[in-house]
Amino acid sequence: MMKLLRRKIDQYLSSWKADESHKPLIVKGARQVGKTASIMQFATDNYQHVVAINFVLQQKYKAIFEDGYDVESIVRNLTLIDPNIELEAGNTLIFFDEMQDCPSCATSLKAFQIDGRYDVICSGSLMGINYQEIESNSVGYKTDYTMHSMDFEEFLWAKGYGDEFIESLYDKMLHTKPLSSLEMDVLTQLFREYMTIGGMPAVVNRFISSGNFSGTLQMQRQLLLDYEEDITKYAQGLDKGKIKSVYNHISVFLGQDNKRFQISKVARGARNREYVGTIEWLRDAGIVNVCYCLSQTSLPLKGNYDPKLYKLYFKDTGLLVASLDEESQEDMRVNKNYGTYKGAIYENVVADMLTKQGYDLYYYRNEKSTLEMDFFIRSATSLIPIEVKAKDNATRSLTKLTAHDGRYPDIQYGIKLCCNNIGYNGHFYTFPYFLAFLLKRFVRDDREKA
């Protein structure tokens, strides 16, 4: 039986409605991250009348804009198509779903904002949205919200853990108090489950309702196939074969030592100039996270990176696992060896957790490979290196970067994510992987250490 999953967008939607000056909302996100389910639940809980239009399943409604984009014309055409539709000023939500099949609906948002009688939410798969076109049609008259697949906190909610439990974890993190052995064991197991199935709500629901992994791999593989199909359908103006080739090589490069994605190795004779736009398309479609190599280990981060050097991660780690060969999957699912595949699983899930907190992704590797770091984030005053260790081995680069010897003045402390308990050695914090979803909150609390 499918259960209604608590999502972070729920609170956002409530706050959006409570703001008297709220604008029409566009919920962006990759396919099947739960946009429609969350919006419809919010709609039925908060409005007397809900007009939900799916432009893929109900193509006749594309005609409602034929007489112009003013609200009166749209409402007239809506009720012409379906005279049973009821609209009450101040108590009606109009939900335009699958807007990628009718992006011109975004042009109407200015009129709805000025008119003010009806609330409007649009959503659709980023695969098919020419968002530049939509933005130009509705600048200043819309609000954007990006929805991701479920993060680890949402997964904990789905497993029955509440806010009080999560607050207790954060309190220990904030005050550098070790977790109990029971907490470590239980959360490590939960995190392994999360890495294996990922955060796609349908997959999570299947796992939660059945209590085992049965059927989840088939669902994940179908999602991978659906993404390939969408590339063929929506990648306008680009070589779809090249986009597919990049997409299908992500796990190959993550399995290598330096994990850097190299176009020249995607196909014989491949050149970067022939693949212009492919990486950006996959990123904008919500399929991959791109992590750029910093030119130097100093602030600021934006503008201080080489756009030609990057790593590609799956947006959802469960889909990375589903893309691997049978042997790697069996090693993880049966032998619990999540350090397999050269640490790619842990690195991918941390990249995803950072992205879901709003961070852009950056790494560093010097020419001689004598200094390298998996990720960098920043606080108001400090550059913060983050090292992800699949095994508890040496952290030479993190030790160098946090030595406080004057070589890296922008770095005040670092963070090591591994299988160990919470700790601090005067130079960097150690946290178990599963606490990475709380890092932005931790950094925001001004934990600068000299």
C-alpha cells in the first residue's frame, strides 16, 4: 500500500500560501521526484476548488490560451471545455502540470499575478522545459522552487523518525558529542539502505511498504531507461546520441581513481567542441550534478574554477547503483561492501546531499596529484574542505589544508566524512557520512575554528 510521504516542499507550500503577496509558483525538478503528488496533496488540503490540468494526458487544454493570456479568456475557455469546473476567487488553485508540453502557459503567469483572484502552480519535468524561454516570459511575476528526490532526512521521516530525533543528532554534531554505539549501528544501516535505493519516492515507497529490496532494482532500471527515452524526446538542437553517450559513461568514470569525466575517452576521436552543451543539458534536466575543479584553494568559489575540468555524479545515488554491473551490485547488497567501486558510491551520495542543501560543487586536484580534495564549501568567512573516505585511511591532503601554517589562509577548519563517530582534532571535524545532510546548518552556526 502506497503511503503519503512527508516532503520538505510541504512546509514551503504552506509558507507560500500564507504570504499574502505570493506569486504564481513554478516547481522545477527531474522526472518522478514527487512534484505532482506533493502539490496535489497540498491543493486538496488547502483549497475548496482545485483545477488540475495535465498537458500530457489532457492535450485539449492547450487550447485555453488560444484567445490570449488574460485571465478572463483562460477561465472562459476552461469552463467551455469543462462546464463542471468551479472557480471561486480566493479559494481556488489552478495547477498546470507537465508544463513542458505547454510552456506557453508560463506566459499567462503575469496576468494571473496582476489579476490576483486565483492561485497558480506550474510544474513539469526539467527534461522538457526550455526554462530560458519560460523565464523571459514571466520575469518578476513568478516564484521558483527546485524539488529534488528525497534527501536522507526525508528518508528518515519515511522510516518513522521524527524531528525530535533529528534535533538530537544535530545537537551532538554541534557540540561534538559522540553518538552511542546503538545510534551509529542503526543510522549506518539506514544510510546503507538509502544509498542502495536512493530517494525516488516511488522506489522509497516500495521499499518501505514491502520491508525489503524486492522490485526496487527493476524500478530504478526503468527510470534509467525513461531518462534515455526523454533525451531522445526533448533534447532539441543537440546531438541526442552524444548526450546519451555522456549519460551512459558517468558510472564508468566514477569507477576510475580520479573520477574526472573526460570527453576524449567517451568515444574514439571525441573532442570537447563536438560535445558543447551536452553536459549543461544533462545538468539542467536534473539528471547529473557537475563538480568543477578549483583553479586554486582560495575564496571566492564562483569564478575560481576551470570549466573544462569536472566530475559528473548521478543526481540520485540509487540510480548510480542501478547503473553498475551485477557484480558490483551484489557486492553492495549482499556483502554490504559500500566501499566498492573506488569509493564512488560515498562520493556520489555526498555530492547529492550537498546539492540538496543548495551548494554548488567544487573539488581540487593539483597537476602533480600531491594535493586533492573531494569537495569544498564555504561559510561567510572560511573555505571548508570536505574529504570523503570510503575507508578510514590517511587524510594527508586534509591535514595539509588545515595545518594553520599560513599556506591556506582562507581555510580555518575542514570536515572529514567517513564511517567514524563525531570528533574534532583541532584542525578538522570528523562526522559519519549520514550526518552530511546537516552540514549547511552546522556551518551556518558559525563553527569557525582557528
